[in-house]
Amino acid sequence: MNLARALSVNLDFIVCDEPVTALDVSIQAQVLDTMRKLQDEFWLTYLFIAHDLSVIRHISDRVAVMYLGQLVELADKEELFENPQHPYTEALLESIPVPDPRVEGTRGVLEGDVPSPIDPPSGCRFRTRCPKLIAPPEYEFTQKEWANARRFLREVQRRSFEPTDKADVEARFFADARPSGEAGRIVDDAIDRITSDDWERAAELLVESFAEPSICARQILEYEVPTEYGTSPHAAACHRHRDDVVGGLQE
Ligand code: SF4
């Protein structure tokens, strides 16, 4: 009905905001097929907004991924689905259910709440939930140490565990790699605060020391990344694509 109304005034460009969201799957398929036919017949361009990745894959030629009101990745459909380059896009694609009961393993689920768009985080808006936050350059982390420190920070913010003592915290988070030097002292201090039941100050210390100095918290830029499928440009707003960032650590 809405499409017929749009076509009656001879439009070239139509914004379709969640046009099939509330529909049954079989009706969705019919509507999408009709839209495809009308697109071919009238040379239409759609800006198609949806949360359902299977619908996006079915209807789109080029896909833009948004997080908290900002574009984070832009690429042709096949390139985006087969070669995602932003951690948020990667998480979205990992969360697609596999319709096969023989497939084992859990789907990736993003941790943490979506921040308020009225007061978004500084720099990259995804940084408070990003599993690949880049280490601040002032500490000498190995990749494993940084991965453990990052997980420790997230879990302390969420108060997701109940430690019995310091050794328990060490075993949970740093059994295989523990930061040393200044970063190690900060971890020590945070563990002391947790075991004294001062979670708030422990979280503040870790955020101030490890999250806020990260380049991810200071600025965000868009980078063009190599395209593997097709020839159209592929852009991702993630500092992991800077030349001086290797495996989540700044050189
Ligand atoms: S810029 Fe940093 S926080 Fe943002 S997506 Fe990239 S690694 Fe994650």
C-alpha cells in the first residue's frame, strides 16, 4: 500500500524503515520479492532500514552498519557479510543463529548495556562494549596480558563474580598472563579494592587507567580497508586499521 502510494508520485528514491519487521516470514518473502520486481521495473533506489540480518542480506546491494547513531562500517553486501572489519559488525554476524542442531558452541553475545545516545562515550561509541579495545600505549602489555586486563575490567564493571580472596581473583583472570610494571600495580590495587568490597572504586581505577587513555576513547576516524569481495570501497570506523596498531596494541 505504502509502496503504491510512493510510486504514484513517480519517486526514484524510497526510504523503507523496517518495512517487513512485523510480518510473518512467508509474507516477508512475498513483500521483498515484490519490492525487488518494482525496483527493476521502475529503476528505484531503496534505503532499507532493518535489524534482521537475513532480510538485509536478501534485499541489499550495499550495507551500512550503525551503532548508537553513527555509521561504523560500509561495504558491498558480500564483502560485509564475508569480510567484516568492525568489531560491532563481527559481533552482529556472530550472533546469527545457525539452524542446525548438530552445530556446537555458543553464539557470540555482546556484553554490557548500550550507552545513552544523549550522553555517548567519548571517541568510539562502541568502546564500552568492544571486545577488542586497544591498549593504552603507556603500559607494556603482551596481547594475552591485555586481553586478561580487558576482561578483568569488564567483569569488575559488571560485578559478575564473587571472589573469595585475592588468589581467587588472580586465578580467575590472570592465571596464564599477568601484567607487570605499572599496569601490574594497578591490577594489584584494583584486586585489593574488590576484596575490600569497594567495587565502585576498583572499576573507576581500571577505567581511568586502562579504558580512558586508550586511543579508542580519544578520537574516532574512518579507515578504508582492503576489499576482498568485489571492487567497491570498504570503510570501517575502527582504530585497529591504523598502521601503528598491531593486534590491539599500539606500536
Ligand atoms: S575503535 Fe577501538 S573500541 Fe572502537 S571498535 Fe575499534 S577497537 Fe573497538
